[in-house]
Amino acid sequence: MQRPEAWPRPHPGEGAAAAQAGGPAPPVGAGEPSGLRLQEPSLYTIKAVFILDNDGRRLLAKYYDDTFPSMKEQMVFEKNVFNKTSRTESEIAFFGGMTIVYKSSIDLFLYVVGSSHENELMLMSVLTCLFESLSHMLRKNVEKRWLLENMDGAFLVLDEIVDGGVILESDPQQVIQKVNFRADDSSLTEQSVTQVLQSAKEQIKWSLLK
């Protein structure tokens, strides 16, 4: 992420002159047009992550701000991005005031979208983590068929990397460990529910036989 520039400072001597006169020093940036002030940096560094097939159809998508508030606007954006990137060898594109990094794999296109001032390397680290995590989960078969069969796992992977637009993790090994832990925990919960139901059935059966 780019570091914000320093706030405007008063000209040399302004503060000292005001102090000698007994008045307060002028506030930083006093007299500067408000438009020159920089906004405070935000943690929401990722605008969207989506995966399309080789026809530009959505398979998985998550948007983290209101740049495209409706499903229709999101789909139009994705189609435009696909048309711009699907026939190029580059890994980065600038579109609609946004920075987009992307990667293709067999019949899939993976995209990570950030604002125009975001660091491309940071966005690329998210994309690489997503791809390598999916590759591990899908046993190196990062293609449409296997993704569709493991969509729940794909969403878990994405949620471990980005949460609400904030980057949580960029190490694929850490992502897979966390996903496996959540999956194991979920399976244990399902198993315990099954055991409870089975126990209830046994009790009903024995009560009927009495």
C-alpha cells in the first residue's frame, strides 16, 4: 500500500512569528484548499475477488464495497473486465479507475480488484495466495469442473485470505491449515448431531418395545 504523503506544513518562520506575537501557531495546512488534504488511509484494500470461466461467466465472486451495489452492475463489470483481459498475456490491467490483477488456469480466470492507487505487488500477493491455496485444495486441478465440486471449500479459502476487504493472510500454507481446521471442526459438529439423532431413534425404538 502506498504511504500517504506528509501533510502540508507552514512556511518556515510562521509558527515562530506567531509565538513571538503571543498568538497561537497557525494550524497545519491553514489557508490550503480543503481539496489538497489527503483522506486518511483505509484498511479496505480489496474491492472484489471473482473467478470466471472461459466464457466470462461468474463461478465465484465477492465484493467488499459499494462500487457496484447491484448484481447487474457487478455482472456488467465482470464481463467488461473479461473482454479486456481474456486475450492478453499481461497480468495487470487498469480499468474504470481500478487496478486489476489476474491469472488464467485451463478454463478459469481469477481476478483481484483494488483501487487505482493500490500497490500491484500487494494485489498480486493476494491473487497468488488464492491460486496456490485452490491448487492445493483441488490437488493441482485448478479448473472449472473441480472448482464447482468444491465451491464450499473455495469460499472458505477466500474468507481466510480476505475478510471485508481487509487482507488477512497471504501464505497459502497458513490458509490451507485454517481451512482444514474449520472443515474438521464442521465435520465433528455434523458427526455429533448424527450421534444425537441416532441415540434418540434408539430410545424411541426401545420405548415402543416396552
